[in-house]
Amino acid sequence: MKIIQITDTHLSPSKPHFNGNWEPLRAWIVQTGADLVIHTGDLTVDGADQEDDITFSMDLMRQLPVPVLIVPGNHDVGHLPGSGQPVDTVRLERWRRLVGPDRWVSDHGNWRLIGLNGLLFGQDDSEEEAQFAWLADTLAARDGRRVAIFTHKPLFVDHAHEGDTGYWSIRPAPRRRLYDLFAAHDVALFASGHLHWTWKGAFENTALVWGPSSAFIIDTLEREMPGERVVGAVIHRLGEDVSSEIVPLPALTPYFIDDVVHEVYPRSVPKQVPEAAQ
């Protein structure tokens, strides 16, 4: 089975800065002969607040000739408590109404594919607990199948038992719960996006992949992270085992978010301190 993982497309009808990469990405997906596309979140520029961003992006996803499974990113449903756009019932309802479930399971031969809402990890609420209970049940019922998990945020950035990285990865407490579930079940792959860096590694018996954004890379706005800055996609081949190939796509424009962040995400631009206050 051939799966194409795409991520962080950041599509929008009102902020079309990265929309030009959709058509060459779509054309490449078509020519790969993939069986399935999995989008690991940040489908939109601002679906967390703009319903039109979601409907526009879903219209584009329906252009693909193969099934598409999608999990949300922080720009789709919000982020951690205390952030400018926290996950809440309104944002979750919007996603579920316009896209579908924010967690899912899909069986294909000897593989069970699981999609998780990575933005629920660290919420410390009933939604997070419901997802953990569902995940435990879904893994327990895999009936001998191998497991590949897809979500938006990576387990960690620099090392498997690091502290809280805030915005960038799953917090330590839910991460430990995931590790326990991985150890109890045959989780062969954990694939994510979010970082706008691409990397392959492993934690114990689980292969880890950070998919590259198809929209933009980050220059100096954030710190260096492991891996590479490219725009592209990932090909996962599932047979008796899993192999994953990160594919840079020269047909995509490697936009730098640094150049347009003040237009696309003005909330993330540091406020300048007036000279009189310095």
C-alpha cells in the first residue's frame, strides 16, 4: 500500500500566499499512483476562526482522485490553553461539521491506520481523556494488525524524554501515556507535521517521521531544529513492514514565512516596544 502524507498546506481564499503550491502538489500526487492521501494538519491558514478557509481547502482536497484522510492542526482547531486561539467546543464543532471526525481509524489488510487530534494532548480535559480512551480501545482491537499513527504535532523535537517545548511538540505527560500505549501494541509508525522541518528517526520500535510542509519553510523566526528545511511530501509504503521516503518537490515554491508573517499571521509577530518606553 502506498500512502502520500501531506501536511501544513496553509490554504485560504482570503490569504492566498501559499495557494500556488497546491496545483503542482496535486499533480504530483496523481502521478504517484498512491492508494491514499493522509493530511496531517494545518490544512488551512486560519480555519480556527475562518469557516471559509475550511470550506475552500476541502474543495481543493476533493480534487484528488484517491481517498483523503485528514487530522486537524493548530491553525485548524486552535492550540493550547492560554494561547491566542485555544481549542474549544466551537472550533472542534466547526471542524467536525465541515471536515469530519478529528480522530479516525482505517483498516487496510494487515495495517490499522489511526488518525489523532494532536491538539487535544495537553488540554487536561474531557476531550483529551475521551481520545485516550478511544485510542486504547482502538489499539486493543487491532486483531493482529500493525499500526501507523498520524497526527499534527510530533512527540518531541530534540530528544524523546525532553521537557515541555510549549508550541512545538506534545507535552511530557501525554507523551508518556502515548509511549506506554506504543509499548503495549505494535505501533510501527508515528507520522506528524507542524514543525516545517522534515526528519526521520525512531523511538524504540516505532519509526518517526516529520513530514515537510508543502507551503513554506521558516528562516530565522524560530530556532534551528533537527532535519532539513524543504517543501514536499512523504511516501509511506506499507507491506510486512513500513518504509518512509521524504520527497522534496522542486515544482513547489519554497516560500519563507518570515517574508509574509506580518500579513498571514500578524498575531505571531513580536510587538515592537516604542522608543519612548525603552
